[in-house]
Amino acid sequence: MNPLNKSSLKCLLYVLLLLAVIVGGIYTIATIGELITVSLGMGVILGLLFILINKESQKIEEYLYEEEQTGLYAD
């Protein structure tokens, strides 16, 4: 599989997980009413997901930069 496709799919999966955590957290806060505990848990999970998204987007950027450089010098 192309590294660009692989990293893009991982990024998409992480974004979908991010949205699921946000919706699940809001639902949990609404039903249970425990704002502080759920917010802290969500903050940790969201922070980890943001780190993963950042790493994958850096891989995409590096791949595109390498492709651009090889494309320029191939001519």
C-alpha cells in the first residue's frame, strides 16, 4: 500500500475516534453529570489522539516533500 494512503487512512481513523470520544464524553456528561472526571479523562484521550494525528500528518508531509523533490530532479 502506498505510504500516503496508509498514513491518510490512519489520520482519518484517528479523527473519527476523536469525534467519537467527544460525542461519547458529552453524552456521558449529560447522563451522569460528572463533569470534572469525564473532562479529565476526555482531555487525556484527546491529547493522545492529537499527538497521533500530528505524527501521521508529519509522515504525510515528509512523503509529499520527498515526492516533490524527486519529481523536480527527475526531469
